[in-house]
Amino acid sequence: AVAVIIGNRNYKGDTPNVEFAGNDADAVRKFIVNKLGYRTGNIIDLRDATKAEIESTFGSEKSHKGRLFDYVRARESDVIVFYSGHGVPGMSDQRGYLLSVDADPNRAELTGYPVDTLLTNLSKIPAKSMTVFIDACFSGNTPKGMLVGSMSGLTVEIRQPKKTSKGMVVLTASEGDQVASWDTNAKHGLFTKYLLDALNGEADRQPKTGNNDGKVTLG
């Protein structure tokens, strides 16, 4: 099994930091190692990732064969990808972009990493299963204010590739013009906090949705 964990907290320039992205990445790594039993050598752990580091890991629009592709054993590896950090909409193309720490949110088309490229490239990796968690929003808004100037009513829809494999699951913190917020008491992204609660058993114990069978499913 292989994992990629990205926690983008410290952004350059005027882009506000994502206060708890490092905490999110630490907690997900702890869960993956201690609960799921992944080997630490099979985890690509990126903190404050640059665009070059993200492309090196997931590939680009030209090639999907990045570091993750090299780690995966065809039809044997379960893969988890986790990202906590800023997302941003492209002003001209309304695509969703992951914002590396060296990117300009007002020029996402040039400096960001397209989410559809990420998902398309991941769908080409012959993994046994692929689970993607994105704790970011793509509205251009954050708990600390707007990331993108001169924006009004722009919404971005994150879609999985049409040719994605049946074993690929993508969960995002928000959709459209929603804001991905933080739980300041827990010092985590709101999505990550409840995701980990659920995976650690809370979902199974919920009276409305759980059945206490010792398993946590997507449903």
C-alpha cells in the first residue's frame, strides 16, 4: 500500500497560511501508519509543497508517470492521496486548482496544479484501489478572506474523470462556492477532523448510519 500526504501550510507572498494543514497531514499520516499499517517507506510525505514537487509526484498533463506511479505495484497496491491546503478557481477557465506554496492565486492557470489533471493521472495508475481526500475549497474564499481578486459568483465543480476505474473514490471538503473551514478547537480542518473521527470508528457507531460491524464503508 502506498500513500501521498500533502500539507501546505506556509504560503509565500500575500497568500494567507492554512493554519492547521500541517496538523491535518500529521494526523492522517499517524492514522495510515498506526491503524492501516502502511510502511513509512511507502509514504510520500510533502509539506509546503511547490508546484515542481507536486508535478514530480503526480505527473503533468504530458505524462502521468511521476513518483507515485513508480511506487505502485500494478493491481496490488492500495493508494491513499491526501491534500490539505488552499484550492483556487481559475479565473479564465473555471477549473479547480491545488495551490502550491509558491503559486499566485490570481494566476492559477499558470502557477496552480489542476485538480482534473490530478484525478486523470491518478486514474491511469493501475492501483488495486485509489482513495483521494481533498481538504480544500475552490471558491477563492477562506476563513481569512478572499484569495482571488475581482471575483464574483464564480463556482468550480470538481468531477472525476469519465474513464476512472471502479476502485477510485474522491472525497472533497466542499463543492461549488462553498468554503472549507477549520475547527479551531481541534486545530484541524473541519473536513479532516470529522473524516478521521469517522475512519477511527465514529461512523460505525452512529445510530443513524452505523451498524457496529467493525467496518467503515464509503456510505
